[in-house]
Amino acid sequence: MVKYLRKHPGIRSVLVEKTDRLYRNLKDWVTLDELDVEIHLAKEGVMLSRDSRSSEKFMHASRS
């Protein structure tokens, strides 16, 4: 997925059903953050992006 996002810079959103499949380790988390994509978490009803509040990011981080 990361290779695809890097090859297609116009794609800026990722739809995720299971959060545990998205973040396998801390490096994956950082990589997606650096790619500056919006992450839509379907089951949680949450969208994370550069503009998300710190509290939203923190709550998501503590569940992953």
C-alpha cells in the first residue's frame, strides 16, 4: 500500500476497516503520517488527517 501511495501522489485517502491491519509497527505509523494521507477508520467512524485535533490522534494511538 505504501508503495502504491508513493507511486500515485494524487491519492490522499486510505479507507481502513481494521486498524490492527493498518499499523503493524511504529515505523508503519510514522510512514503513513509522513505521506500526509487522510485515514478513514470505518468501524470507529473516525477520520484522521493533518488537521485532526491532538486529542483525536492520541485516542486513536492508545487503541492501536
